[in-house]
Amino acid sequence: IIYENASYSPEERQFLDFKLNNPKTIVWTKSSGDPVEIREVVAVNTDHFNNQLFVDTISSFSAERLPERITNAKGAGAFGYFVVTNDVSKYTYADLFNGIGKKTPLVARFSAVVQNKGGTDLGRESRGFAVKFYTKQGNLDLACLHIPVFLYRDPNFVSHLMHGVSRNPQTNLISSTSRWDVAIQRPATLNTLFWLYSDYGIPNGYRKADFFPVHTYELANKHGETHYVRFNFRTEQGFSAFTNQQAAEVSGRDPDYFVKDLFNAIGRGDYPSWRLEMDVLTKHDLQTVDYNPFDVTGLWTNGTFTTVQIGRLVLNKNVENVFRDLELAAFNPSNLVPGIPGPVDNLFKARRTAYRMAQNYRLGSNPNKILINMPLYARTYNRDGKPPVRGNMGNAPHYHPNSFNGPMPYVDENQPAKTLRVLGSMAVDFQPLTYFYNHIIESEAHRRRFISNLVDSLESVVPPVLDKVLELFDLIDHDLKRRVAVGLEAAYARRRADRGPPSINTPIRNFPTAVNY
Ligand code: HEM
């Protein structure tokens, strides 16, 4: 049948497209290649231990799941390319950023940080954007968030923080109380929470958000000179966001809204793109600015840095198989390339080990031999382990150094001679929060939505956490504390007046039953 008048979205017609592209049927086989005979297909009356198709299928099906990512479990992604638009050789000799017009293929994955796989896309939480650039000098991975600051600086706090914002051990629910308890115990996290409760908290899909790797990256040019940069991916679709009410409405109708929006846009040829820029400080600037430029919880001060465009990232091909192309993808921010020595702060040092440990657990000990993670060129002394092992370096020498032409290191003449050592601090500065409340939130209407979002979240928070939150708000800005307190009083009054959930139509249980009730 040809549905001449129907118009299906790319997501709706996915299998139909497959059929149109694959007009001939093909022979089904078992995983060993043995063709499936038609009488094996139905096992209702056969001894199923003698039905090889059943054994083959059920043993594979029973083992289909890998553990989901410990964070950023729910996601979507696509293939694309990066194209250089500006000469940035003054800052870095990284091959992928040099040569105007040069294109580098990539895979990107967007995600919600806290949601489990299958959760809603529309929560008020950070979104992730991980990009793997397949460069001639190895893979460069950037793992970004949709807000420009990170929660905290101390790597030892990561598991506590993630526990605090994830599901409660008894109720299995995400709890506002533990989220805000984390904030009062470690007030540096308020920077991120302020961004999240503002209009920046729920973007209108992944395509409409900016993304930031947050850390300050060291770059090196071919003279060994260094610059310190913060990368920004600026959406070319225009930033757009949902209010709490809009998000609740969309989530009720379509909890996979972000995933669908991305797939359909790429499927209809409306390729999303981002401008990659970097904010730059010179080595000299590091001495003169009156803030810590390596502090991931804070922004750089306006007027202290320059911004340089590098190129554009375009996503132009949907993944063909989510498991193969995204679930097995291992993004690791310590995958860096010559010319980008990378961040020097302690939090990043912790990330250098954390991702590989997580991926060894999630994917086995050879994540970089999985198809989607394979660099264009790799010659290593790593051997064996859980498959895939690919060629396993065949009969090449398996120890270094050796006298038999096994892989040898090269000399990078341009590498900076000195490494910067950055010490962090646990001090908390409320000035950026006051600035956020009064200036980054640019209008009174936006401020009202911010307060209302805070009230929605704080309404269920129990003492003593709530009292401490209000004390902190008072330190940040008296007006903020006063308006949140007034909002909470109104919310409590509404709760008292609430007579329970609206009644629903209960169907008459009109099915056969032994008991007449
Ligand atoms: C010490 C701090 C951090 C630790 C220990 C940490 C750890 C992790 C781990 C274990 C994963 C799952 C990896 C996997 O199973 O493949 C992950 C995913 C991710 N992290 Fe972090 N993270 C940290 C900070 C950050 C920061 C600062 C950012 C961004 C600015 C970030 C962005 C991401 C993103 C985007 C993903 C999802 C990657 C994907 O799509 O596969 N993380 N993180």
C-alpha cells in the first residue's frame, strides 16, 4: 500500500525506509552462520534443547544489557564533521584545528546527567555533550555540559555528589532534600544550581543549547608557547528553553522529546550545528586577573579575555545502530592530541583515570578496539584481554624497548618545556551568585521564573536543610531570600488546601473472575 497522503517523520518511517533501501529478502542464519530452517522458527511443540535456534537466540537475548553509564545514562547522538573556519595556529599546532577548510569526522553523544536510561528528557538538570574527533593524531574527546560551570572542584566529592542527586536508597526516588543538602554542605555547587534553576536549566532540545567543556585547557603553539582557553560550542539554532510548566506538559506527552527532535531534524536534512569558539588568556594574563581562571565553579570576568572562533561542528548523519554507535562509545576527556596538553587542574587529573576505569567496567578492557572508539591509527603494546582484540598486533614484538622494530615513540619538538601546577582552594565566594541573581538573570520576568523554579524544588525540602538554604540565600541577596520565603509560604498554603489527586474514571472490572466483587 502506498500512503500517498500520509506524511511521516524520519523517526516514524525508519523501518519503511529500511525496506525501501533493501527491497530483496535475505536468508536468516544462526550466529554460527547455519541457515535457519523454517520448522525451527516455532518451538511450541519441540524439545527446545534440540531447537538450536532457540538456544542461540535466548542465550544472546539474556545477555543483551551492559551496565548503564554511572552518569549520563540516557542519551542520543549522531555523526558529523568539524570544519576549521579561522586561523588559530598562533594558539595551537593541533592538526585538526589547523588549515582553514580542513574537515575532521566525529561522533557526538548528548545526554541527561542524572536520568537513568529510559527517564524523561525534560528534567531540570545538566545535559552532556561528548564529541570524539577522529583526528590524524589520534582521537580528541571533549566532554561538555550545557551550562558553563561545574558543581565542585574536589574530585573526592564526586561519588557523594552523584549519590546525593540520584535516587534515594529506600524510596528509589530523586529527592530535592538530598539535592539541597549537597548544596548547603558544599555551597560551591550553588553556582551550578543557579544556572539550572534559571531559564538555562531546561533547553528546548539538545539542538537549542550551548555546550562547554568547562575546564581551562592549556594549548601549545609550534614555538612551545602556551595559552589558556575555555572552549564554547555556541548553538547555531539559537538558544531556546522551556519553563517548568512547558517541560511538564511536553514530558507527559513525550518523555523522549530531545531524542526525537535530534533524530527527526537530521533525518529531514536540517543539520544542527555549533560554532566552536575559545575564550583566551595569555600566560601573562594568568598573573594579572583577580580571579582563579582554573576554578571550574566560576566564570571568567568580562573584559579580561579575548574570544576567538575556531570552526563549526555539524551533525549530518543519524547513527545507524544505537548500541553499536553510542552505547559502546567510550568518551574520555583524557584523550588529547599534540598541541592540546589539556587542563592542569586537579579535578581534570581525576577525570584522566575515572573515565577509563568506568569504561573498563562497562565495556571490558579494550574500549579503544571497539569499532566506534577506534582511532584512525594505533600501534600499541597493549595485548589480549576481553574481546574485541582486533588484530592484537599480530606477531609484532610485545615489549618495549626491543631490538626488532616494534613501535617507537617520536619526539615532539613543540611540546611546552614546563608544566603548570595549579593548586585549588575550598573557599566559597558568593559574589558570583549575587552577580548571577542581579545581572546574568537579565530581566524581572526571568527573575520571577527563577524564584518560582527554586520554590517548586524547595517545597518538599525538610528542615534543617531548608533553613540552611534560606540562610545561604540571605547571604547572597536579601531580596532573593525574602522572595523565596514568600513563595514557599504560598506553596505550603496551596498544599494545605489541596484535597488530594483529582478523581479518575475507574473502569468496571468486567472480566471473568472466581470471586464476585
Ligand atoms: C571528577 C569529576 C568527574 C568524574 C569523576 C566524572 C566521571 C564520569 C563517568 C565515570 C562517566 C561515565 C563514563 C562512561 O561510562 O563511559 C562520565 C560521563 C560524562 N561526563 Fe563526567 N565526570 C566528572 C566531571 C565531568 C565534567 C566536569 C564534565 C563536563 C564539563 C563531565 C561530562 C561528562 C559527560 C558529557 C559524560 C557523558 C559521556 C558520554 O556521552 O558517554 N564530567 N563522567
